[in-house]
Amino acid sequence: MTANLFRIGNAIFLWVITILFLPKGSFRKYIPVTIFTSCLLLIETLLSIVFKWWKVKGGVKYLVFDALAFIFGPFFTINLWVFHFTYGKFPLYSIVNLLMDLIFAYPLNDLFQKIGHYKLKKFNSATLFLTSYILSFINYGFQKLLFGPKD
């Protein structure tokens, strides 16, 4: 129950902040890359069912709910903000993603496992970090190739 309240509250809070403060032009500009990378995370989630990379208490139904709450909550909104502040400044983008992915893979991963979001099985914190960080470069390349330079 605590995990569900945290998921929902976190997603609502981040969307309200994003809707109120992210410039509309940035939202429109970075929504395609955010949808693209969200789809990649959904694929990763489906693969996690097959390869048993992590487990969510309650089975596949809860795994899907957990993934959707994370991907379309904090991941989606934070991705928009990171692109808003760092796109066109690749070194800054790389450093911000390095720090955020390290924080996610280590202290937040531990916290999320303790409060019942999920339990890593065949993944570990290092794998979580590497997949997240590599995904950030795929993200940047997608934005750069399909939508050109910052301005």
C-alpha cells in the first residue's frame, strides 16, 4: 500500500510541476524523444518478465503497474526537464545523466527495494546503472539525429 501511494503521489507531483513550469516549446520539442525512450523502457520491462531480471511482489500485473507508474511518472517528466536544461550541451547532459543514473542505481534502488517497488534478481545495481546510462546516449542520439541541433 505504501509503495502504491508513493508511486501515485510521486507521479502526480512531478506532472503538476512539469505542466506548471516547463515551457510549452520545450514540452513539444522533447516529447518525441521522451516517448521513444519510454517505449524502450517498456520493452526492457517486457524482457524482464521473460529473463526474470527483477520481480515485483504480486506478479506480472503489479510489475506492469509498477513499470507504467515509473515510466510515465518520474522517468517521463525528469527526461523532459533534463533535455530542457541540457540539450545542445552534451558534456553537461552526460554529467547530469551520470549523476542521476548513479543516484538511481544505488541509493534510490536500495530505497525502492526496501519499500516494495521491486526486487532485483538477475540485475544488480551496476547493471541498472549501465543500462540507464547507455539509454541516455541512445536518447541524445535520437534527439540529435531526428530533430537536429538545439536551435
